[in-house]
Amino acid sequence: MVFLKNIYRHMPEPFKLPVDFFYGLIPNSIRYGKKYRRMKKFLNRSQWWSEDEHTAHQEMQVKSVLIHAYEHVPYYRRIFDQYGFNPYEFKRLEEMETLPLLDKDIIQENFADLLADNFPVQKTVQNTTGGTSGNQLKFYAEDNYNQVEKPFVELIWERAGYANNSRVAVLRNESFSDGKIFDYDWKQRSLILDNFHLTDANIKKTLEKLDRDRIDFIHTYPSAILSICDYIRRSGYRVKYRPKAILATSENIYPGQKEVIEGTLNCRLFTFYGHSERACIAGWCEHSDFYHIQSEYGYMELLDEEHNPISETGRMGEIVCTGFFNRAMPFIRYRTGDYSSYADRGSCTCGRNYRLLNDVKGRWLQEMLVCREGIKVSITALNMHSEIFDHVEKYQFYQDRPGECIFNIVKAENYSIEDETKIKGELLKKLGNSIDLIINYTDDIEKTERGKYKYLVQKLPL
């Protein structure tokens, strides 16, 4: 497989197109192999488990993760011994409360000791978080996205009618520099739309393309699809078909926005909660807007400000989670920085027995940069999962003039002019000539009154 990937990588671009096309025709069940098929079969069965079956499965999975961490991860071996915690005797989920929390600072300070000694680098991928705090987290994960993560996402989307042969348009973080505003990804059988040049003229062309192709689903940021809805309402444009659903992810959805999107596009808005760290996932269902916590994926807790567990409904707490599918660098009781509350009902009318969450207040807000011509671009779309910030301690976008943005950087050790070139190059790949980007070096990044770093300081009225 590695040999074939290397051949493909060195092919001339014109030869890649037919390869991509035929690869895209391969069903996921064949493309992603036995582990994918096994996970799909398991989830189709487990989603209808009783509450007791969910609990028993979580206790078994948590114990397995704890034993693996003690035997193969130096950091956890040290912590468990320090706290007198015996993973081999673990029986009930409540016993997790005796363990300390894990956060981004701890991970960065103990990075080498958090790597499992029985996972070779070839079986891992290096991931990064989006860096909403202005300090990007780097970590390792098992190379199992298509076999594990994808089945969970598909399971949730299937509740909105999604299938492997569904036509999907992706309006998230793509920017085209040659004047075009859409393209096809033949490997994923998706229509890719430009999220960075949403002028009225481009939105009209985009809508005409969606009408012609009669796209089933639009996978997007809430802020991006709201820009399109705003154009439709202002211009009176009539969408000539009805999508099956809008799959809006990665940003908070605020009160009233769901009604605007559904009322304008005459279809269901649908979302799920997940994160790069792959420690928990939860999604809406076909009958309600409560998040169903997928207990097969990880163990989720809600904690108050004193880190005590919350059990009552309606009380906001931080989402803390323990993932089941990353043994290369396990995250146990990981603080996500996201907040929610348990829903005030025992079960959903769909018949599934997952625990339910109300709306999630995530790290990714609907913050916008104002570009030339008044175009607004979601800051989420500038989320960089790459190594360009390896030599940066902190960073922050700052804007007080339309069409211009200052990118403040606190240098880390080994920072050089090459880092500046890479950072500016990657950001301008997305922003293009829609905004002037000014790199500014500073000794520190200003915090909010609550002592947190903001990813964007926006001084312009939106």
C-alpha cells in the first residue's frame, strides 16, 4: 500500500485525475477494509443497546485503556503510582474521579512520557489542535481515522439520510487562487466550494451550481452557510431544489441561527460535536436536537469549576473525556475547554439510550475577519493542522481595519525567517489577495479578563 501511495504521489497531475475518479467509485466497505466493516456492523448494533449495556461496555473499555496506559505510558505509570490507583482492580466508572485531569500544558510538558512504548511511529500520525487559545497542541494518534472515526461520523450523518453514494458539497476551508470558486474532489466524490471569496456574485454562481447538481448535503461551517442564507434573503434568489440536510460542524450554533438556515433552505440543519484530540463524539439524531453521547467512542464527564462531577440536568460544566481509540498517546480525563449540560430527559424519542447533552459551547466561536469588498471569512477556516507553528509560542489575529489583519507572534526557540515565510505562505494560500496580512512580533499576547487568550481580537463592527 505504501508502495502504491509513493507511485501516486510522483505521478504527473494529469494522470492523477483518472486514478482519483476510479478510486472514488470504490465503496467505503472495500476501500477501508475489514476494520471499517467491523466497526460499521458494531455501531449499527450498539446504537440500540440498553443503558446497562452501554455502561458495561464503557467500564470494560475504560479499564482496558487504564491498564494499557499503566503498562506502556511512563507518565500514567508515574501518576497512577503517585495516586495509589490500581487499574487492574478498576470496576466502576466513578473510580475515575480519583485521577487527576489532563490538560494541554501537561501534555506539552510531558510529551515524550505520554507516548506509548509499544506503538512504532509508522503506526501513528502527528495531529495538531486548531489552536483557539493561540497555542497549538501537537500530539500523536493511531493511524486509524478511516477505520474508526469515519464510521462514527457516518453513523451520525445517516440519521439525516446520508449514504455513501450521497452527493456532498464541502464549504469549509478551501480557497482557490485561479479565479474558480468550485472544483471536484473525485476521490471523495465531493463538490468543493470556495469559502474565502463569498461575494454576492460568487454566492449566486455557487447556488446555481448547487441547483444544477442537486447536491444532497452541504458540509459547512455555520457562519459560512449563514452568509449564503443572508444573500438569499437579501436578493430574493429562489433555490430550485431542496437539500436533504445542512451538515454544519466545527463552530457554535447560536439561538435563532438554526431557524434562519432551515427556513431559508427548507431542510434540516444537522450537527455533531467532536474534536481533533479524538476523545469523544456526540451528535444530533433524526428526532431531536439533543447531542447523543456516543459511549462506544469514549467516556465523557461534565465537571464544575472545582472539578467535581455534575450529575443533575441543566447545569453547565466542562467536557472532560477519556478516549478509547488512541492507544499511541492516550488522553485520560482530558479537559477539552468545551462546555455543555445534560438534557432534562431520560431518553430520546428515537429509542436510543445514549446520555443526552443540550447545546455545546465550544472553543470555536463564529469569529470573522472582514476582507476587501466586505467579505467575511470565518476564523475557523484558518484553522491550521500543520507544523508551521512548531517554533511559535503563541499567536493571535488582530483586526481594526477592513482588508487588513495583523498576525501577532510570540517567538519560541529556534524561530527563524523560514518560519515566517511558511506561516505567511500558508495563511495567504487561504486568504489570497482578499486581505493584507501583517506579521508582528511581540513579547506576549494580551489575555481576556478571565485570563484566557483570544484567537482573534476583532475591533470592527460585524
